[in-house]
Amino acid sequence: MKLIRTLCAALLVAIAPTAANAGEIFGGIHVHDVKTPLDKSGIEDGLDFSVGYRGGRMFGTPLQPYIFGALNSAGQTDYAAAGISARFGLGGGWYIRPGVGLAIHDGSAGKFYRTDKIAFGSRVLFEPEVGIGTRLNRKLSIEASWVHMSHAQLEGRENPGIDNLGFRVNLAL
């Protein structure tokens, strides 16, 4: 857990000098470990409070690099993730933002089912996500978001995964 908290603190320090980069900072609140058809979990509790940075578009494409950290209010699994996302307009100020990345977590990396916490099977996990949002003004947008983490059965057949559902507020720099 100290590693994840240190990574989150480093993220906050890294965000500060990037204001000249046409990116955005974001913060969010997600319900931790929501039971969905995409996971075999649903045993951890709490809310995840996240903060992150999304860079500007890369090489004239809609792709944007991102990094964020999430701390769990119930002392369960904390994590940090980095990846690539893209924002596609749907009209009327609405957009969809899919993304894919890698996450590192401080939960159990064990490969056997547990009843007290998720046994992820690996310390490093794939982190696909998607957000659906709307622009409130030139600098501010809000989005509902889903964040999934799992090892995609690359580390064994047991792969409970985790789904977090919530919202983010984005502030363009």
C-alpha cells in the first residue's frame, strides 16, 4: 500500500508543472469492486478516490496518454494506472472516451480464491476503461466511467478481475 500511496503522491507532483501541455487533470469517485458479468469478484468494499492527468493529443491523432492513482476508502486495493485513451464526439457536447492501460496494485497477487479480498493473480493488470461524458463549458467536463482490471488469464485460469463504476470531473489546462 505504501508503494501505491507514494505513486499517487508522485503523480500529484508530476501534474503541477504540466499546465503548459494542452492536457487536463481529472478527479473521480468510483464504487469499488462492483459485481458485474465481466468479473468473478464483488467482495471488496469502499469508494475509490482518484486523481490523474491526461496529456494532449499525440501526433495529430485523437490518442491521449493518461496516468492516475486511486486510493480505496475501506483500506482495500489501491492502484495506479497508465495508458492511452481517445475522446470521440457524439454531438451536442457529448462524447465517449475508451482507453486501455496497465495498472499496478497493492492487493493480493495470489493465484487462489480468497473470501476476504480479491486474489488478482498478478501484481500488474490490464486496465481497460470507458467514459461517457459531456462538456459543461470550455474547460470543464464530467463523465460516467467504468474501470476494469484483470490479467486476462495470462497468469492462469483463475482471474476474478474487478470493476469500478463512478464519475470523473475533467479540467482542461
